[in-house]
Amino acid sequence: MKNQDLPIQPVNTTISTFEGFSEGKIKLVRLPEQFFSELLDQFDHLEELKLILYIFWHLEQMEGSFRCFRVSELYKNTYLLKTLSKDSKTSESILKDALTRAIKRGVVLQIPLSNEEDSDALLFLNSAKGRAGYKAYLQGKWKPENIINQSQIDWLMEQPNIYQLYEENIGPLTPLIADALRDAEASFPQPWIQEAIKIAAERNKRSWSYILAVLRHWQEEGRDEENRRDATEIRRKYIEGEFSDFIEH
């Protein structure tokens, strides 16, 4: 019997229909090519794969040269727990098993926090920057100050992506603007871009050149309240730059 003649077995599991990714309006999370070429075929545990993909997303939301987070944050994350198991009674044990596998596999590096009142640990991705942060922490040369807490994670999950935010506050999302936003995502943290868009709308400076000027000013001078107020003054420094030929001023 040919394969196409085989009877289709009924499936009891209900599958939710996905409407598809929006064209040009989605934030991208970067994955190393080695994830696909060397790591993907090693996974034999779905929950471990889900956890590692979540860790990539989580670290992408953070700022700073070294990025890490606490194990306790994972256990407080209701979204992650529901992703791993629909049964709240088993989700924590499933998370523990998935994390143990990820650590043993070497994808994640762990540093126990023995001085804490409650048992906890720091987690780093086993990347060049992750290993550097891991080593710097052990040597006492660096301490994490930008760890995202659960309320920040919940806020990030609820935020519209920058493409949607641009359309709602600035103007039509042309292919050129979409490319500019995509490039900005590789250079600036997403919260910066979101805030710069909102500032441009509040000041009625509805153009990409103004938003980019604010972002570059923060990158060069720091993102404090005084620099946010001074953003208007440095706009002219950038509108004649690389985007001036094709983006409205």
C-alpha cells in the first residue's frame, strides 16, 4: 500500500488555529545559527526546548553588556509555567526538570547564590557574553543590576510591538520605515524604542528622524530625565545623516 493510501488516524487533541505572523510588524528574537546546526537535533524533551526558547526571549529584553536572571524569576512566571504545563500542580516540577536538563546540556550556566536567605541562583546563557558575565561575577568584578522582575516581564508581554506602536502614534508603516525599525531593534533595547516613539507623539514630532535622534542621544549621553528633555535640541544633528534622503523630517 502506498503512503498516500494509508488511512488517516483520528487525532483527539484539539489544535488551535494560528492566523500567521504579521508581515513586517513583528519583533524578532535572535537565535545563534549553532542553535539549529548543532543543538536542535539534541533535544528529546519538549519542555526543555520551550524553556531555552523562552530564555532567549527573556535575555533579549534586557540591557547591559552582561545579562542574567534568577532561577526564582522562572518559578514566578505564570506565562512560562502555563506554557510548560496546563496543570498548575505539575508545572513547577516540569520546570525544574527542564532547567536541570538545560544546565546539564551546557546551554545554561548557573551560579548558586549561597548568601541569600532563600535558595536561588543566577542563570547565564552559555554564549561568549554569558561566559564573560559568569566569570566576571565569580571574580567579584561585576554584579547584576538590571535583572528584570516579574512585573516587568508581565509588562513586556502586554506591550504592543514597535511596529504597531509606530502605526498608532506616528504614521503609516511603509516598507522603508519597517526596515528602519528592524535595524533599530538590532541597535537599541525595545523599551527605548517604545519610549522614544511615545515621546515623539507627545511632542508632536511625528517622524522617524526625530525618534532616531532621541535614541542616538540616549546611546551617547545616557538615558536620564535631563537627556530626555534635551532630545529636541539634538535633532538637527541627525536629520541630515543616513536617513535624511528618504525619511520625512
